[in-house]
Amino acid sequence: MPRQIHSCKCQICLQESDHPLKEQHQLINFFLSQLNKEQRRWFTAIEAKRQDNNNRAVSKITGICHTTISRGRKELDEWLVSGSISRNTSRRGKYKIEIVYPNIKTTLEALINNEIAGDPMTEVKWVRSSSRQLAKKLEELGYTINYCTVIRLLKEMGFSLKTNKKTKSRLENPQRDEQFKYIAQQKNNFVSNQLPVISVDTKKKELIGNFKKDGRTWCKEAEEVYKYDFTSLADCRAVPYGIYDVEKNKGYVFVGTSGDTPEFAIDAIVRWWELEGNISYPLAKQLLILADGGGSNGYKVRAWKKQIQEKLCDELQLIVTVCHYPPGCSKWNPIEHRLFSQISINWAGKPLKSLDIMLGYIRGTNTRTGLKVKAFLHKGSYQRGQKVTKEEMAQLNLYPHTVCSQWNYTIMPRPNIC
């Protein structure tokens, strides 16, 4: 039986039929088709060394996993030192995974199909099916498999990654460097004194219903959703307000269905303190909040400061320091890249058809670094556009800092108010 000839996976060759390297890549793949597994591994390792140790570039050309190429390079390095290559008696890769586990494809497809099952009102996790996560699930079922093999099996079974597109741009502020250094200093001071540091923000509002979601997921056919994102088609608009404990690497998301207001933001922080904060930091009387420059928790929002005074400082007797990131620098806020981005990855390509499903995906978010996330439905109606007068602002026990005073301030409990 003739060996399979690997097709060139190089994106340049696929897009440009007359690319000058296309013929060279075809010859490389033809030569690979005449070799056994060990020889293919060693040849691609030599080619990777020739291309400035670029395993992934050779992987794109040959279709051979970059981890296999890395293994080949280690074997060749061993041969250069000792003149021989140690043989693993287990002979990884001797037999195709389908021969070792005849039912592997059936089990894999069942894992993907069962992804939609679960009780979102409990701690059952809703995890997006990435190749690494699927490999981990298979290992828990007793299969020994690599995530690269999972990708091959999925493609053979007719699955592929479906994608949407989204782009963003941000501007920089001339005082950003000074503010970043000051925020780092404040964080270090609080952490060294075992005081809580939380990063807060409102995640992008989500229409609840059968709407298109950014990202891609393994499936045989793309899921059909509404053609237009009309609000009238939605069950509601979810407002997820996030709180990220910087030191403990824990996230808390309170999902409301009313307006994104300063009162809602502070109520979420109060609930976090009552549920988690005062338990994790029983002796703490101070709190550092890292927030964006705009939105419901913006540095110009009077209602935000008034709510902090009344509900955090006066009622809970906390001394609250707030440091805002400069306008246009929200992506440096830890909650953006440590919590919100991971949540978006977890539900990528999956329509949020109900609030229960949304909460389930948030609760199922985790990372290799140990991120844990809890999610709560926050009921309540909040009125937009509440005004705070200059007289009310003058009654706040607020002290601006000397560094970037518009972005940094401390609010203390008022005497005789409990």
C-alpha cells in the first residue's frame, strides 16, 4: 500500500498558487511519504534546525505536529553527544490510536455532543471543547492520547473550527506611565500588608438568546443562529459585573439584567465582600479597587464615589482606595486579561441561549495557573442617570492623592455614621 503524502499546510502556498516555495514544499512532503515514522521525525527535526529552530514553520509545511518535531530534535541532540539514541520500550506511536482503542472516535464524538448537557444551577462546569481539554477528558476515561492526535481524529471525523471576527483599538494617555508605576506601588503595599486588592469592571453586555457568538468551536456543522442581533429577539440583556481578586487569582461575576449603573457596581462589590472578602481577609479594614477610567466605575462619575462612601465605607466601615487606569488603557486592568478574556474563550462560538447557560460557562472557566470563577445572578432594578449634586459631593470623606489626583483617591468612613 503506498504511503500517504502529506499536503502542504503552509498558508502562503495555499493562498498563492505561484509561490516560489510551493514546489520545494511539495518535494519535501513527497520525500516524507517515502519514510517511516522515525525517519520522518528526524528529517523534520533537521529541517527545523535549518530554519532557525522554527518547529512550527516546518509543522505548517509538513502537517507533522510540532511536539513530534521537538522530540526528533532531542533524539538528534542525544545522538550528537553519545553517538546513539535511547529506545523507549513503550515505542510511542508504533500503532495508530484507532488500533489501540477501536472505539476512540465514538467516545470522542460523544464527549463533544455531551458538551451541551449539564445543570447550570449547580457547580457542573460548561467547558468549551478545545483539543487539549478533550485530550484531558479522554485521559480521565483511561485513554492515553496527545492533543495533536485529537486534532487529527476530529478532522477525520468531519469536524473543523468555525470562527467569527472582532477587532478593537485603544488610545494611550500621556500620563499613563506615571499612573502605571503608582498603581504597581499601591498594589505592592496592599499585598505586602495582606490587604485585599480587587480589579473591577463591567464585561461586555450580552444578548441572551440564539445569537451569534464570537470565536470558534469543534463541530461538524456550524450552529444556526439569528441572522440579526436585534434586541427585540432577546430574552434579556445580561450585564456581567466582574470582581477579580488579584492576589488569590479568583474571579467573581455578578450578572444583572438591569442597567450598568454605579449603584449596581457597588452592590456587586458589597455582595462580594459579604460572601468572600471578609472571609478571605477577616482582619482587613482597607480595600484597594483597581478600575477603568470610564463606565459605571469611571473616575468622573460622582454616583460611583457616593455609593462607595455610603455602602462600602459608612456601612461596612472600610477605608477604600481607588486607582483608575488612564482612559484608553483598560486592557491593562488585570480583570480584562486574567478573567474576562478566559470567560470569552470558554464560551467562544456558543450562543448564550439562557442566563443559566451563561452562568454555567462563567463557572466553568479555569486556567492552568489556577484561576477559579464563581458566578451569581444579581436581581434588582437600577435607574440610570441619577444625579449627585456638588453639595452631596462636598459631604464625602474623600481625599485625593498627590500623584495623578484625578485618578487616585481614598474614601474613609464618616464619623457618627454607621
